[in-house]
Amino acid sequence: MLSRSQAGYLARESFAGFGRRKLTTGVTILIMGSSLLVLAVLTLATLNLSNLLETARSGIDLRVFLEDGIGREDAAELQPHLVAIPGVEQAVWISAEDALEEFRTTLGEDAAVLEMLDSNPLPASFHLTLTPEARNLTAVGAIRAEAARWPQVAEIIYNQDWIDVLERWTFRFQMVSLAVGLVVFLAAIFVISNTVKLTIASSARLIQIQKLVGATNAFIRTPFLCEGMIQGLLAGSLAMGLLAVGFWFLKENLEGLVPFTPAQMGGFVLLCMFLGLAGSWAAMRKYLTLQSETA
């Protein structure tokens, strides 16, 4: 248990290094901030690409075409059964007349060709909107099989090729993001650990004196760990600030890009504090181990 004087000394030493080593500390924070900025940009790109994939997934749906002669009353009986299928969020009735008008709108200037028809060839249908969890190939296949059980259903159409492509790209994106994110994360820890060594090197004489008077490794290590956390805090704040400034200057060219929310920015800064702590711990552990071996 630390005494009040010891706790006060550790608190003062955690901040005193910033005054004694202005240049070293400044360089450390700049290097850390630069590496963390790369990590922040990668994270932001990952979040935006994830949003893009989710937006693409929102277009996955099913069209359930009914047998000829199925009227509104029969369709009304079928609708609750379709909505009850797990993964179906909504089942919207589209009459044959509404389907023809929709097709007419799709044709645009070529809609005049429909005037040649003697009757409406399009069947009534239900447009099934899916829940976000069901917008994948496995769930869509299960929903299709369940809906096809009903005798009123003639055909079910969904864009299987589009779902296949989306599934493949989602998997590739997740793997690439995981690999690149892990590399950048480890690189950030490596950079932070090596920059913290500059701070330790400049305090080598102080550490030797503390060892001579009987200070424990934990007592020696604590101010450096706190200083590493503070450096991580400042470096993370610097990275977020530079990213926000870049976003503000390029906002016209980055239309549609979603920035970090305040909660995400705070979470990133906390992560940077952890990285500063981890880097300081790694550097101090190695240094104190070498000191013990040479003693």
C-alpha cells in the first residue's frame, strides 16, 4: 500500500516528464499521432464500407407471384401466413393492376407498347420485405421454401446472383479488414513502444538512482505507464482532430461519407490510451529485465 507521499510523488512524476522532456515528448506524441491517424482512417473506411454493404443488403427482397384467379380475399388470407415466416418483416399486396402501372412506370417512354395488349398479363403478387438478419442466402432460401408451401403461390422470384455476389464481397471485405486492421494495430503498438523507449533512455540515470535506493520495479514503472497513457490520450486526440479538420476541408468531395460519432471518437481515444499503456508496459518490461540481468 502506497503512502500519501509516495502516491503524490508518482502523480507528480507522471506529469513532470512532459516538462523535463518537451522535445522528446513532443516528437513521441507526433509519431504516435501519425500512426494512430492511419489506424483511424482505416477504421473510418471500414465503417463506411460496412454501411455501404448494409445499404446494398437492404435491397434484398422476394416477390411472391400468385396463381391466376386469386382475388383480394384469398390474398388477404395468405398475407398473415407470409408475415409469420421467420425473417419476413412485411408482406405488401400488389394487385395485377398495380403491377401493370409499376411496369408502365419502369418502361418510361416505351410504355406506349403496353397499349397493344388486349388484357393485363401480370399476376397479383406479394412483395416481401426481410429483416436485416434474414438478408443472406441461407435465410432467403428458407423463406422461399416456406412461402412455396401455400397452394396460392405460383412462383417466387429473388435475385440469387446478386445475393451470391454480395455474400462473396462481404466475406472478402471482412477478411481484408481484419488482416489490415491487425497489421496496423500491431504496427501502432510497435511504433509507440519504440518511441516510449526514447523517454526511458532519457530517464536512465533517474531509474538507476531509484534502483540503488531500493525502489521496486512496480514503483519505477508506474509513472512511465501513466505517462504512456497520457501520451496515448494526446496522440489519439491529435489523430481525431486531424481527421476532423481533413473531413471539414474535404466535406464537399466526401459527400455521403459518414464521419465518426462523438461516442466512436471517445472510444477511439480510449483505445489510444490503452495502446499507450501497452507500449509503455512492453518497453519498461524489457528495459527493467535488461537492468536486472546486468546488475
